[in-house]
Amino acid sequence: MRPSVLTVAGSDSGGGAGIQADLKTMLALGVHGMSVVTAVTAQNSLGVQGIWELPVEAVRAQYRSVVDDIGVRAVKTGMLASAELVETVAELIGGTDVPAVIDPVGVSKHGDSLLASQALDSVRQRLLPVATVATPNLDEVAQLTGVRVESESHLKEAAEAVLAFGPQWVLIKGGHLPGDAVDLLTDGTEEHWLRAPRHDNRHTHGTGCTLASAIASQLAKGQSVPEAVTAAKEYVTGAIAAGFALGAGIGPVDHGWALKRTLTAGTPAA
């Protein structure tokens, strides 16, 4: 059977991030994507115009519906919005014995807040401890730990600060730093430095969601954490390079870039 992966995240009506990006990524990487919608956003290339959280009961019912019947090989989280939703999702993941990729989404690409300030303690104390891999960007590291990364030399300090909250592994995403796009993956013992050339493309909406979903997809296929993160980094780098204009603002990465390359070469896509 094809591995099933579950995303627990918000809906992006513009289709570039959130649930929509997650499901596109999972399709591109050959797994069956399933979803638990935590919030609905009115969102486009210019920003987020509105957010409506779903009731905890609706989130719990969606999760139990798919996990209890279909089963799941990996879970990925994104926008959880409130402390109550964070705690509910952490409880559900804690009772599901599969790898969990936690993307502690705090702020959108356009700078819009996607997490209530009072939910930060719940992320630190409840959600990060159930993470197989946590994938904060530099703004989220600062939100969660107070550590401000201004150069590559600060990435280890940031990783140590996040690991103190209990995830098995942390991937500190250094994409906002100048130079090559460098990320640090570590469990506190092993270190894996992942580098990719920086592409001169402003259309990068959905990058974080896409990376976390790609990691979850590779974990569901049985890869180790370092293998999964390395493969996911390669996939998202290609998606960023192929990002395209959409609307009047920041366009999305291209989740289907590898499929298009395969089809152009004349080989049926897997």
C-alpha cells in the first residue's frame, strides 16, 4: 500500500501554502496525503486578510476519522493558531506512534501573525516534546527561544535552544541569512549541514510548509531523519528555483517541478 501522510494545518485559499501546499508536495513525492484542517484563511499573494479557527471538536474528529480507519505513517503540523488547538494536536500526536514533523508556524511570508502569543508556551511545553523533527525558521527560533540568529555561526546556539524543549531532532532553517541557503539538522550529537545555492526568485510562498511535508513524506517511506531531510531539501530547492508569479504579490514555489521534468523527459511520472 502507498504510505499515508497526515497534515494538520490551516487552509490557504491562494493555494501556495498550508494544507494545499502540503497535499501537492505529498502527491509529488508519491505518498497519499490526508488532511486535518485547523483554520481557514482568506489569503492571496499579498497577504492574509482573515483567519477563522475551527472548533477543537472538529479538529479532533477529523484526526480520529482518518487515523482510526486509514492509518498513517507520518504526521506533519503547520498553522495551529491557538493554545487550545496546539494542546489538542499535541495530545493526538502523542498517542499516535509514527514520526511527527512539527513546523511551528508563527508568522506568514508576508509578516501576518498565524499564532496567538499566548500559544507559544503550549508550543514549547506540549508540541515540541512530541516532535521527531522540529523545523523552525529564524523568526520562529526567536519567538520560541529568544535566540536571534544573525550569521551561520549562531545556528548551533539556536539548535541547542530548541532541542531543550524536547524534540528528537531540530532543523534550523537559515534561508533568511545571506549567501547560500544553509540549514543545520542535529539531535544534539550528530550534525548535518545542508547547503544549497540561493536562487534569485522572489516567488517563495509556501517554502516552510513544503519542506516539512517533504520530510514527513520521506519518513513515511522509511527513510532515516538525515536521509529524509536531505531529500526534502533537494526537493524544496528545486521547487524554489521553479517558483512562479501569481497575483500581484509573492507567488508560490512549484510543487510539481520534478514531475514536469520527468514528463518532459518522456518517462511516465511515478
